[in-house]
Amino acid sequence: MVRKDIPTGGDAVDTCPSCVGPMFDRIAPTYDLLNHLLSAGRDYSWRRKVTAQLRGREALHIIDLATGTGDLLISLLRGGPNATRAVGVDISESMLGICRKKLQRRGLADRVDLVRADASATSLPGGSFDVVTMAFGIRNTADAAATLAEIHRLLKPGGMALILEFSLPDGGVVRWCYLKYLRWVVPRIGVAVSGDRYAYRYLDKSIEGFYRPQAFRSLMQKAGFREVSAVPLTFGVASIYRGMK
Ligand SMILES: C[S@@+](CC[C@H](N)C(=O)[O-])C[C@H]1O[C@@H](n2cnc3c(N)ncnc32)[C@H](O)[C@@H]1O
């Protein structure tokens, strides 16, 4: 499905699961390296900030959608006694394969079930999780509203959604520099390291085409979340959205 609902800042990008899944299968071997390189290591601290939101809560049953190679899942499970069990969901078997190995190496595999599914329709039982997390995933799903509805369905009453996603700085020189970086630097480093010409052009288009923070907060409210908030990170290049069921 090609997104037409929001401006893309150029060509539209294809976010149907049958297109996005194979793309992540292709880039899985170099995903972690490029992730850390392109974000200059900021991604570690962004995920830690998501994990910090669980402080003071215990014995949580967590589901991490679009878990990818598992960095957020690992951060959540290592964050303390908060997360007892977790489920990781992803559409790409190759990303899940790398995630599985990382969990095994860290002795965390017995606390996690990995499931291959579309995050917007998981078929997992509703009302069964205390926390649903999703880092850099919702932008890739074909229908963000449907994914938010699924997140809401998966949560127990009183449960918390934490969504980490790229955003664009508000304006001025930071935004100008960041857009240059996204449009010119990211695709060139991306292709040099991963060998995939499409994936890192897709990254730019999907970030530029994603909802602005205010619009995404409204979408969360429409999906039924309350106490919705957005915290900008690193000049607004990413945001943590939080909502309660
Ligand atoms: C940019 S990666 C983020 C991975 C991980 N959450 C992280 O923070 O590094 C996006 C992930 O979303 C997955 N994905 C894309 N569309 C999906 C969908 N519809 N359902 C489930 N996973 C999806 C991809 O396979 C990929 O692993």
C-alpha cells in the first residue's frame, strides 16, 4: 500500500508488510551497525529513556512490537526487576533470527517469546499486557491508526503504550541540517554499508512522511489512549509517545 494521507517530502514509500518485511530481511545483517553509526550512538540513550518509564512498576508482562534485532527488548529486560516476561513481535524472520541469538548470548532467551506477525494484527489475546512498546516500528506499518488500535487492544486496562519514533526538528538551522543529513548522508552511508540502495532512501522518505508529533498525539487520542504525551529527544529528531489505556 502506498501512503497518500500525509506529505512525504518527495516520492511516496511503500509500507505494505510484503514489501517492508523483505527489505528488513535484506538489511538485517548490517542493521545494528548502521543504526548505531547513523544515530551516532544516540539510539542507546533513546531506548534507555523508554526503559526508564517503567521505573516503580513491577512484574510487568511486556510486548515489544517491531522488535527487530531486539535492542529495546534487551534494554527492557535488563532494566531491573520490572519486566518478568516479554513477547517480541516482528514481520521479518531475519531480524527475529538475530534477536534470538542476541537474547541467547545474554541469557535472556527463556524470558522471551518471539512471534512473527504484523504489528497491526497480531492475533495475540487482547487485554494481556501491562506495557506495549514499539521503537522505530510504527512508521513502517501500512496503517498507523490500525497499529495503534492493535496496541490498545493488547493492553490491559490501565496499561501503558510507549512508542519511540523518529520525528523532525521544529525548524531553523537544526531542521535544515537534519534534512540535508537524511536526504544526502544517510542514503550514501546506508548503501555503502548495507549494499541496499532502496532501504536507506526509504528511511528518509518514511521519516519525512510520518506524522508530526502533535498529529501523532491526536491519532493516539483517537485510538482511545488517555494522558497522551510526547517527549522530544536530541533536538526533536526522535520522540517518545506515551499513552494510557
Ligand atoms: C527500524 S526497525 C526497528 C527495530 C527495533 N525496534 C529497534 O529499535 O532497533 C523496524 C522493524 O519493524 C519491523 N516491521 C516493519 N513493519 C512491520 C509490521 N507491519 N509488523 C511488525 N514488524 C514490522 C521490521 O521488520 C523491523 O525489524
